[in-house]
Amino acid sequence: MTRTFFVGGNFKMNGTLDSIKGIVENLNQAQLDPKTEVVISPPFPYLLWAKEHLKAPTVSVSAQNVYDRDAGAFTGEVCVSQLKDVGAEWVILGHSERRHVLKESDEFIASKTKYALDKGLKVIFCIGETIDERKADQTMAVNQRQLDAVISKLDKADWEKVVIAYEPVWAIGTGLAATPEDAQSVHAEIRAYIAKKVDQSVADKVRILYGGSVNGKNAPTFNDKKDIDGYLVGGASLKPEFIDIINSRQ
Ligand code: PEP
């Protein structure tokens, strides 16, 4: 089963119009691996600018959040139609910062995921355990619990528009990436769980990204891991080495 390699750049709450112009220009000037699907996720105010200025057909734009209502009195929230209106094709949901800093529940994230998919966005769905959960041998229990919330809401066809990002919380922004072996072992378990709870063909097709301190140097070390289908990149997506990560399979 060939799954298109996928590299996402999550800019988080970083950047200015000037710095985002620089990142987009970098992407436009680089020789990008044509076999890699790239999705960049700038903060909301820069989505339209990024969409209008990106040149490579392999690069698209993602939002970092969305609400599960069409429109109305929800101050501070953004709806799917507005994201599509400014050219976003994807949205990141379930990121650990939304789970742990903003206290979003599994249920709320799952509801937003189903809503976004029904209204025509594709979803980068993030899961991952904290360091305490890992130490307590709860890694798969936590990942399964976070997956269960969406599995119960999604139809089989929905999974074609979902990419799973396994992001151990202890590896995000710490410089301490999981070893390729550890990441592969969790990815294989996630794929097996999807096969068991959803369907074997969905499990064969769904892309599972690794996220957590990926950089230009360590990205190639994951290359021979058969269940790692790409990366979700935070800090390094703001730097020129993002191109090296995109091209890390070449
Ligand atoms: C992320 O925010 O999704 C992430 C993986 O961050 P970093 O690459 O900085 O660890």
C-alpha cells in the first residue's frame, strides 16, 4: 500500500505578515519533492495571504482550529465556511495545546472533527500521551481513548479525509524527539487499532504522521519506518530547514 508522504507545518501562534511572507517565498523558490504533500498552517489572519501567494501545486493551507457551528453568536470562533472562503482545505484538530492548555475534551474535538469533515474540510487529527501517561504505561490506552471519540462519530468514508498525527506531548517543542523505533512501534499499534475498530482497508490507507521535535537533521532517520507516513512539524516549520524535512525522502 503506497501512502503519499505528508509534511504539515504548524506555525502555532507565531509569525507576522513579514515572516510568513518569507516562509511562503522560501517554499516558492525551493525545489520541493513533487511526491510529498505539504500543508502549512499559519495563524488565521495569514491564511488568505498564504493561499493567494503559494505557487507549488503540492502545497495547501490549513487552519489551526474550527468551531462546530455554521455561523452566529460565538464570539472569537471561526466556522468551516469562513475557512473554505479564504482557501483553507485542512484544519488541525486535537492538538495537545488545544487539549491541555485550552482544555478541549475528547468529545468536543470529535464533534468538531465530524463537523469539519461533513462541511468539506480535511482534518489533521492529533493524538498523543503526556510523559506521566507514558511512564505509567498508558501510551496506547490514551491514544486509543482519543481515537475512540472520533471512531464513534466517523463513517468509513470520512477516513479518506483524515490524517492522524501521533504527537507524544513530551516530544513537542522539547527538542527530544521520539526515537524512530519508538515512534514506529506506536504507529503500528495505532494502525492495528484502526484496523480492529474501523476497517482493514481504512487502516491500510490512513496516513499516520509523527510529530514532536522533527527537524532537518532527524527527519531522514525515520525514513525506513513503514508506518510513518510523514511529519507534523512545529518549530522547524518556521525555519528554512522545513524544506529539508519536506525533501527528506529524496
Ligand atoms: C507541533 O506543534 O505539532 C509540533 C510537533 O511541534 P514541534 O515540532 O516544535 O515539536
